[in-house]
Amino acid sequence: MKARPLAILTTILYVLLAACSSGPTAPPGTQRFLDAKNNLKASDFKAALTNLDTTIKTATDPAMKEEAYVIRVAVLTAMAEADRQMGEAYQIGSKQPAANGHMGAYLKNRSDYYNTAHSLLMNAMQGVMDQRSKLGDKPLTIELTFPGFTGSNPTLEHLKEGQLLSEGDQVQAELQADRNALAKVLTAIAGAKDDVNKGQEIYGKGKVEIDPRVYLIALSDSFLTTGAMFGSHGLNEVDHLATVSQVVKGNIEAAEKLLSAKPDKDLEAQAKLQLDRSQGKTEKRGK
């Protein structure tokens, strides 16, 4: 019984020392946001999305939440386009004589990639729709490692020729498609259009300030490019094609509202181009 006060005192001292040594607690979501950026650096896009989702749900810092949201939309947009490219490669390849011996695998992969691209695209578009009313003259700020960009993906050409890939080659083709697509999306929203080298230079300097008008216009461009899979040369799903057009129309209206407050002839021309594309009045060139 005499030892009990000493034990209590020891416990109190231990708690106090632990509290002093632990230091200030990091804001909620901080570690998951760091994890997400590290995931992207390692090209683990799915893990990055999981950590970005958690960051958005748990972060109390508005700047962190906004940055995570912008990166999440960019990643979703890029992955949707990468999967569209994979689905298209399988579709083209399925028409080649070389694919006759493995037609079932080709058609299954085509369907799987297009379905995933559809889901990712709708998720990305919903993210921008939820964001539109909150955008103003304040730039969106993000900072992350620019993805490895090759500018080509030779394995996709093998698919288009009807060659059946090993599981490892298929994974690598998808991974490079993700990297290339994310590099292009990040470049576009940073205002460098399709100049990926310039995009890499911009992100290499640290924090990047994104003009909300450019953000809306560039993402609309990406949505239309990916959404083309719903056209007559792809899935021939007119209702989904109409959904993409409607979302882009809303994006451009939001961008034009911002442009009316702060005019820019070049951006106004880009906005008109995307609106015309959404209405089928013009074809995208030089993509």
C-alpha cells in the first residue's frame, strides 16, 4: 500500500514528459496530404486518390482542403483520359487480324477500361461542378512533383496492332498513360497549354498559382477529349456525350462570368473554342 503514491507520481511524471516530448499536434489531414503527394511522386495514383479523399474530409485548414481538391480533380481527369486511351487501343486492336486468337481478352479489356474511364470522368466533372460557384479572382495554389512524361507510349501501339500483352506490360502501359495524361492536365491548368516542358519548369519552381478561368477552360478541354469515347466511333452513348457537353457548357459559363470581371482576349477565344466543341461545331486540332 505504501508504494501506491509513488506509482501514481511516476505515472503523472511519465504523462507530463510524454506530452512535452510529443510537441504540437499536426493539423488534421496533414499526414494524409503528405502521403498523397508521395503517392503521386511514386506514381501510385489510386493510393493518392484515397489519401486525397481523406484529406478533403478531415482537413480543417481551408487552404489544404482546396489544394487537395484541385489535385484530386486533376488526377481523376488524367486517369480518365489514360483509361480512355487504353480502351481505344484495345478497340482498334480488336479489329486487327492478329487479335483473332485472343479476341475475348481484347473485348473484355476494352470494356473494362472504357467503364473505368466513364466512372473517373463523371467523378472529375462532378468535382468541378461542385467547385464552380466557389471560384473567383483568387488563384488556386498547388505544389507537387511533376510526373514523369515520355510523350509517347509504344506499348499502346502494340495493342492497336492486335498484340496480346503480358500482365506486366499492360500495367506499365497504363502507368505511363497515367503519367503522360497527368503531366498534360497539370501543364494545361497552369496556363502553359500543351507545352509540357514549360509545365515541368513551372512546377519545378515550387508553388503554382492557377488562374480559375484557365482551370475551368483547360479542364473542359480535357473533359471533351475524354468524353469523345461516347461518340459514334467509340461507345456510341449519346446520353453520356450530352452530359459531358452540358458540364462543359456550365464550366464555360462560369469562366465567362470571371472573364467579364477580368477580360482576357486569349482566354475568351479559348472559352469559345471549348463551347463550340461541346456543341459539335468544331474539331479539336493539334492535341
